Amino acid sequence: MKKRSMSATMGLIAGVILVFWSIKISGDLSSFWDIPSIIITLGGSLCAMVISFPLKTLKHIPNMLKLLVVSPQDNRNEIIILLTELSKKARRDGLLALEDDIAQMDNEFMASGLQMVVDGVEPDNIRELMELKIDTMERRHRSGQSVFLKWGELAPAYGMIGTLIGLILMLVDLDDPSAIGGGMAVALVTTFYGSFLANLVFLPIANNLSEQTDEEIFTCQMVIDGVLQIQAGTNPRLLEEKLLAYLAPDEQKNTKDSLNAKEAVNYE
């Protein structure tokens, strides 16, 4: 189950527009355009990334960026409603009656847990296997975050290297005072590039991926709790209250309203 979110992309685009717009109304945009500086900052930091990480990790960068737009479904309201309905069905018709519902599920994590319940796997083993899946998923996601965190560290450093290179070249031509001002400006552009890329692109992406991972883990923990409660034959009302504790107060009210509406339809 995936959902689309354009907030990260829109934030990035708005940030770029605002920075360059502020430059334009304050001076000349062309003063901030320097190809050698881009090569040193972006190309240099990318080469350092190739040295820092295995190629198989870097190959996942396009998939990591895709998560900024298409993130895992995190609609806990729908999950709670589904688990509550499955709990009622399991108590009424038995655990084997859940097999048809499992076959239609998009949430593979929940489906695998419920399938183990139907297969009669011990609760401790179900929890162990599902938590192992969470650990594996977290390890994979944290690897992606570390790539952008490291890139965010390296970009300003290469911006500073570019500035030093520019200053050295400027000092070589120190006998021409008229070139000092322009040379200094070009040298500082690399620092701007490094800081800009780190603070508007790489570090926010790393933070976004980290937040998504935390939210996904929290949702998975809720699913484990719900699956084990169904296996234990917990009263659906009690299961509902336990799972609602995973939600914020305003979300709890919306979910309760949805559950009450669904129950009213079932009685009709």
C-alpha cells in the first residue's frame, strides 16, 4: 500500500525558488553561476561517496529518492478498522475464516503475520519473525539515510576545498589588484554551493527518510500487537481500545466514528 506525497518535492522547489529569487532582487544571478565550482562541490562530494559506500548501496539512491514522493501507506485508522473487523470475524467463525481476507490484503506485513496465526504458529515465534522483518526493513532504510547524511557532511567540506583552490589561484595573480574582487567572489561561490546542497537537499532528505522509517516501524509494532490479540481471541472492543492507544487524540475520535458507522451498517 503506497501513498503519494508531494510535500517534500514542493518544499525543495520552493526553497530553491526563494533562495534564487532573494539573490536576484539583491544582485546579479550570474555571479552565482560557476561551472568549476559545481564540479568541485558536487562532483568531488559524489566521488567521496563512491569511496565511502559500497556500490550496491549507492545503486539504491533512485529508490530512496522515490520514497520522498511515494511513501509506505501509514493510515493507522484503516489498519485499526481492518484488524477490529478481522477480530470479530475470527471470534465468530474461527481463525481459518481469515484466509480469504489475507489473500486480498495489500499490506504484506500484516498478511504474513495473520497467515502465521491461521497456520497455528506459536505467538512468540510470530512476534520474533515479525520483529525480525522490522529490523531488516529498518537496517535497509537506515542505510539509505546514512548515504544522504554523509553527503550532507561532505558537500560543505568540498565547498571549502573549492574556496581554498580559488583563493590559491587568486593569490597567484596577486599582481593584478583588479582581479582580486572577482576572484574572491568566485572562490566563495563553492562554499555557497556546498552549504546550499547540504542544508536544502541532502540533510533534509536524510531527515525525511528517518522520519518515514520511524513512522513505519511504529505502525508495524501496532500491527504485531493487533495480530497477536486476534490470535489470543481478545474481545474486539478491548482490541480496538488497545490499538486506538497508538493514535493521537484527534485521530482516535475519527477512527471511533468510522468504527461506529461501520458497525451501524452491519446491523442494518
